[in-house]
Amino acid sequence: MNQLLAALLCLGALGSSYALADSVQNGIQKEFYPDGNTKYERTYKNGVLEGITKGYYPDGKLGAEWNFINGKMDGSSKKFFEDGKVLEETQYKNGLKEGLENKYSEDGKTVSVFNYKDDKTDGQGIVYYDSGKIKSEFNYKDGKTEGLGTVYYDNEQIHWSLNYLNGQINGLIKYFYKNGAKQGEVNYQHGKWHGHSKEYYESGARQTEADFVNGNGLEERYYETGELEEEMPFLGDKENGKAAGYYKDGTIKYFDYYKDGIKLERTKFDEDGEKEFIQNYRNPLIYRVLFWAYDFLGGIVDVKKKYYDDDYLKVEKEYRGNFMPVVSTGYYEKHNIKYEIIYWGENIVSRRDYSEEGKLVFNKKHIYDFWDGWFGFCVLMVLIIWFRSFIKDIIKEAILETKER
């Protein structure tokens, strides 16, 4: 089915006039798979698409139907599962999405319903659980989230209640446990953490409390019994700087060092104040260089996250293009790193596991053991030389353009 959708979506994405592939001016044009089965069937009038265009699975089953008027998608367009059931139905007008877009599961249940205007989400958008109950409902205006948005548990209890202004979280955010108990209240201003916030354990005891200004501030985290557990500094809505953790009697348990939300190092102390260990969490040198170069050149970083039921981060994966390593980081429920796995393609390059206290307990490089040593250093030197050459070329081009003027 993936082959089907990859092929069919290419045509389904068309919003402007479709270019003529051969000499057909009027009538039906067909395109075939290598085995001779029909792949597309297009109808032309005066050289442009007109009427129904059909796309087929490799086995000959109908995969999609698009309606065209004067070369542009108009009216109802549908995509189908291989068994013939509707996968997606979208309304178009003059080449743009206009009206409802409905998506369905293979068993015929509604997955989501969104309204569009001028090819942008506008009005209400609803996502459903398999049971048919609402999972989330948000309002949109000109393609941006606007007003009240609500996320529900599968028992219909509100999980999140959020407010948006011009696509950014704005105002008071409330969230709840599955049993309806209050979990937290956080204030935002134009997408940044701003004002007073407070979170609660399911028992009702205070869990965190903070006062922020434009994403900057200090969050205090507490044991369920009321003692201070951790002080976490934020800058720009991300953990930054030196965080301190405490035993229940108030003595220092650890110092953590963060930069832009990434934990770099932990210094751990025992209950008598003696230093137990210093743990570094930085990626090996070669990967830091590769990631820096990719990010510097404007590469897109796609981050996918999974959460525990209480909304603590569980797994975070960073993707940087098809030929770059993928970093997968797992967390314990109390923020601490559980493991870090680096993949290259389908191969695991390295894995590091940590105890709940943050100490490295397993470290294995599956391939390229030398990458963090001399080889990594050599690669770094090559990249530096290349970067210098890259900058020189930019300067030369700027000088030449200036002289030409």
C-alpha cells in the first residue's frame, strides 16, 4: 500500500494546471506500470485535464480519483485502501482545498475531520479515537490555531485545555489526570512561558511551582511529601544553566548542567556530601561535528517525541536527513536520561545506558570504535578546512559582485 500512496499522492498534490505529457489534446491518456497494468488514467479537453483522473494500485485496483475542471482540481477527490474503502475524501475549488477533508481507518471509522479555506485549515478540526470518541478538537483561522483547543483522554475526560492566539499558545493552560484531578496550570504569553505556574501530584500535593518572564525563570520541583527536590533554571523556555537536586533533608544530591534543553553533565553526591561521580552526557566528538555542520548549513531537524501517561518525556528522536545519524534518547519519568542510541541507517552505531541516578552503566560502540579518537579529530580538521574554503568563496563572490556594480 505504501508504494501505491507514494505514487498516487504525487498527482494528488497537484493544485495548478497539469502539464501535458504527450500529444493528447482530447480524450483519455493512460500511463502504465512496467508490467503493463494501468497506473493513471487521465481525461483531457483542449489540452488540459478535465473530468475524472484515476490512479491505480499495481494490482489494478482503484487507488484514487481526482476531479479536474479546466486543469485544476475541483469538487470531491478520494483516495482508497486496496480493499476499496475510502481512505481520504477532500473537497477542492479552483485547485485549492475548500471545505471538509475527511480521513478514515481501514475499518471505515472516521480518523479526522478538518475544514479548509483557500488551501488552509480554517474552522474546526477534530481527531477521533478508534472508539469514535473525540481525541482532540481545535479551531483554526487562516491556517493557524486560534482560540480554545481541547485534548481528551479515551474516557472523555479533558486532558489539556489550551488557548491560542495567531498560532501561538497564549493565556492560561490547564491539564488534568485521567481521573479528572487537576495536574497543572501554566500561563503563556505569545508562545512563551510567562507568569505563575503550578503542577500537582495525583494526590493533590504540589509538584512544581514557577514564575516566568518571557520564557525565563526558575522552576522548583518538590517531593510528594513537600520537600524541595530540584531547582531548574530556564532560558528561552528551555533548561539552561546549572540545576540543583536535593535529598529530602535539604543536602545537595546533584548538580546538572544544561544547554538549550540538553543535559551535558551531572555531578552526583551521596547523602554525606561526598562526591560519587561526574558523568558527561555529550555525544562523541564526530557526531557533534556532523550535527553542527548540518545545522549550520540550514539542515532541517525533525524531532519526534513520546510521553508517559503523566506527560513526562519518554523518548525523543532527532532526524537530520537521510544520510545523517539518528539520535534516540530515552528518559526515566523523573527527567533523567535512561539511554542514548545512535543509529546510522539501520545500524546501531553506539549505545549508552544510565542508572536512575544518572551514572553510565553500559557503553558499547557497535561499529567505528575509532570515530571518537584520532579519526574524529581528523574529520574535524577536514571540516574546518572545508569551512574556511567555503567562507572564502562567499567573500570572493561578494567582492566580485561589488566590483561589477
